[in-house]
Amino acid sequence: MRVGVDTGGTFTDFVFEKRGRLEIFKLASTPDDPARAIVEGLRQIAGETGARLREIEVVHGTTVGTNALLERCGARVGLVTTAGFEDVLEIGRQARPSLYDLDAVRPEPLVPCRLRFSVRERVTAFGEVLEELSDAELSRLVEKLKRARVEAVAVSLLFSFVRPEHERRIKRALASLNLPLSVSHEILPEYREYERTSTIVINAYLQPLMGRYLERLAERAPRLRVMQSSGGSVSSAVSAREPVRTILSGPAGGVVGALRAAREAGAADVLTFDMGGTSTDVALCVGGEVRLTNEALVAGMPVAIPMLDIHTVGAGGGSIARVDAGGSLRVGPESAGADPGPACYGRGTLPTVTDANLVLNRFGGAQLLGGDFTLDEKCALAAVTRLAREMSAASGRKIDAMAAALGVVRVVNAGMERALRVVSVERGFDPRGLTLVSFGGAGGLHAVALARSLKIPRLIVPRRPGALSALGAIVSNVIKDSSRTVMLEATDESTAQLDRAWNEMERAARVALRREGFGDERQRHERSVTARYKGQSFELEIKAPQRESLAAAFHRAHFARYGYAPAGNAVEIVSARLRSRGLVPPIKSERLSGTKSERLIAPQRHATVYFDDGRKTVAVYAREALTAGLRLKTPCIVTEYSSTTLVPSEARAQVDARGNLVIEL
């Protein structure tokens, strides 16, 4: 039995198969120890299905690494570099996010000056040894690290991706310290010292914390895999060793699940919109494929391993609304989380997006999670009323609770609209040609308004949208990404060298996937390169072409991206890359029974909802009662266990054969 688990800021979601059907449920997250909610959920599944806990295969999307980075609560790391490069993290790049901000504050490096250590050694860019690493240097390094009492060590030497022998000797010498080691040629054998060192330091910073967390979890669920930021999963042992690959673990599962739903609905170019309790994650998928990046910034620090190109903003159902010092209404990024949660949970008093939606009656009632969870309407109204008083005092005019609640929704929508523009318009894609896939517990209440503002014509709300990240985890393949800097000119003569690099990476990947339980017949390997015109500073990644030269393929890719391609310029291959997949058994796609012809269905009941243009009576439908082919009367609310979807007037809503709610604007 396979179980998908996604730990969010408010709820922990579970997806599992029971008698050929997918089942979901949610438990309140336990931020002090995320494993506690997971183990409790697995116990419930074991009790319901008769499965033994140790036999359940668990695929887990986690935010433990992300939170540790954001909260700066990782390990005490020692950094080992080539002499003269100790301060590479401090120096960084000259690029600044706020060019004209004279008071800009850069994030403090994860490794303070006193914990940066160097060794006298030097290798050239061509792999020649200019200065050998001596045994005396190694002995001094071991003693320094002992005295520093570090909890993990990151090793990143100059040009170790060309000649890694010195890093290997350091690794052997430090083995006696019995500390987690992160060595750059093993994790990221690519050039660009700053990005490589930053990535390795982040890995070391997270190793002890993630190692302890996954070890505790694996004691209860030994068949444990963890989602990676690249959209694939990997064993808990590998995740504990390379936790930098799990930074976007949770959001990655949502994108995988959304892309699966989009493919089934016949949509190739989509924007994914995942609004949860704490944050909103958006991504662009073109041609049925997820876009990847090796240039991500997390908490202001570069991470150069492959990650889904996800943009995150601090806007969720638990985002706190407040009036700032200038009298403006702000929503987020602070969140009420799972504890105390929104005011309507009955434990807190701060107004949130969820409270605003409840005051506007956009849930169609106060019952969530199939009636297992009741929201406190009085507490929500009291919190929003206090906010309205603050807004009235700041603006000098009377603002009531309904107006304040509408303001909260408009402000949070504006932030999420900006995020969607970042991954579409700023990437050169017109939203009018895309489909929006909405999911997450809070996504359905805001998705149509966002689609309208961006002129997106079609919106898909998959089945079980509030647990789609957990579903994405359960259907994800095991993925191993490999790379190697080669620095070759794209000619017929360089093909043999490139093939050697690919073949070596593929041999290692095959062995790694076999250890994960995947025979050669269940493996797929995809080759690609990063390339640029000679003299350029940055590369484009292209798949290894089958019927044309690498140079010709690069010219096409460059023209598609930038609108020009100087075909006479030499093309330089910077890195060879390999994406290796272990194919997991697919989850059977579900189809709904229904009628071939469209027909309008009568609502379950009606509710009064507040919109920008006034109060309206809307139809309320229970999603579980909807069959394929049905059209819904709008405006309407569609309620279900894991989410609520609001469909305003002038939108057409229909259920397709897969059970997706398809909304056309």
C-alpha cells in the first residue's frame, strides 16, 4: 500500500488507495514535531485498511528543511575551502535585488567567519595540480574543526569538479570526527564557486536536523520516500544525506499532481495555483512538462541543484490582516499557522484570510472537513470587526466588517496575482493562452477572481484539491539528477567526450536506482546539456537532440527564448546533465459515471454570499454528489471535504469525465 503525505502549515494531508478508490483525510499539523501528525495519520490508515504500519510505503512532502532555512535554526557548520576563498559566501555576486536601496541588508552567511577554514592546495581549471594538499594540512584542519565543535562540515574546493582527489582526501581525514559531511564534487560537480559553495553549505546546515527527523519517522514507517524539489521522490536515506534537494519538497508534490490532472483534462500549457494555510505556490508548465531551474534563491541564498521553477508568496488562508504604520491594509506574510490558527478556530484573535471569507459566507456555512471541523463564526466576526475599527481610524471614514473582509480578500488576491504574473508574463507567456489549475485548501475561494484579473479563459479544479500535493507525492517517480561541468565547444569532435560524461553518470545512476529497488527495465534516462554562445555568461538547458547537432538545437532554443540566434557564433557546452527516473506503478485514473449530454443540476441548498458588487443568493453544491456532464447554476459554491470553490456570476461551471470542475470565463 502506498500513502502520500504532505505536511502543511495548518493541516497534514493523507492520500491512500482503498478498494481501488483514492481516499483522503486531514489532521491538524504539529509544528513542534511534524512526525507526530504523520504517525497518527498512518495509524488511522492502518486501522482502517488492516495494513501493518511497517508495510506501508510512505511518500512524504515536507517543509522541515525550508522552515529551518527561513528560521535559521539549522546546524553549526564548518566550511572548508581552498586558501584565499574562505569568504566566498560573504563576497557573493555583485547583483543586488534592490539596486537603488542604500539601506539594503543582505542575508547573513550561514557560516560565520570564525567557522570558515582553508587548506593550502590548488588545482587549475584544466585539472593540473599547482599545489599538492599535504598530510600536515589535513592534520591541522582536523584539529581546528575539533576545537570549533561544529555539528556538520561543508567542503568546497576550487575546481574540485575537474579533479576531486583533494576533496576525497579531506573526506577520509574528517571521517574520524563522525560528523555529517557535505562534499561538493559528490553533490554538485559544477563550476561557479559561489553558487556551488552556497548549495553545499545549505546541505550541511540541514543535514543533522533532517537526519534526526527522517530517522524518527523511518523507525515507524521504514518504507519511506521523500519528495525532492525537482518533482521526484527518493529514499529517506538519500534525503537525509542530501537534504538540500528537499527544500521545495511540499510544493513540488502539488505541481506534479496538478500537471497530472491537467493532462487528463487535455490542458498542455498551465499555471498551477496552490493556496494553502501559510503560503501560495505558483508554477508554469508548458507543453505538458514542468519547468526546472538551477538558479533558485531560497531565503536570499542561491541553490544550484535542479528545482521546479516555483514562485512562493506569503499569502494563505492563515495570513494575518493588519493596518500598518502608514494606515494601509496589509495581509501576510505572517501566518496564524495551525496553532493558534485563524480566529474562527476558536484559539486565536487575529483576523486572517479565512476569517474574512467566513464573514463573507463564502464557505456556504461553517462546516469543514465533511462536518468534522466547525468554524466559529462569532470569533471570526469579532476579529474582522476589530480590524474594521482600525481601518476606520486610519482612513477617517466608517468601514464596517463586510467592507473590511472584502478589503482583505482584495489585498491577498493582489499579492497572488503578482506571483502569477512573475511565472507567466515575466517569462514571456501570455496568460490568455494558459489554463489555471487551482488546488490547496484555500485555492478554490480565490482562483476565479485571479483568473478573471489575468484574463485566463479556463480554470480546472481537480478532485480532492485540498490534498493534491499528497496525491502528487504518491504518483511521483523516483528521480536522480546528475551533472558535470565539461566546457567543450559543440563540434563533432567533442561528441565522444560528451558521451563519456553521460555514460559515466548513467552507470552511477543505474546503480543508485537499483539500490532503490528499480531494475533496468523500470528505469528511464534523459540526457541534456547546458550551453551558451562563446563569451556569454549564462546558459540554456536543452535536451540532447536525436536528429540534429547540438549546435543547431541550441540555435533554435536561443531564438525561441530571446528572439535572435547568431548562427555563425561558436556554441560552448558548459555542463552535461542526466535525469534518471525509477518508474513507480501508476495510480489508476478515476472516471465518474454520468450522462453524455450536458444537463443542469439542482443545488443542494442556497446561501447568501457577499461579493464586491453586493450581497447575492448563491447555489450550494456538494461535490461528492456531482456526476460527469453536469452543469452548475452560477453563482455557486461547491463544497467538499478538503476545499471549497466559489464560482461567481457570468462563469460557466461543468464536471468533466474525470471529475474535474472545469470553469470557463
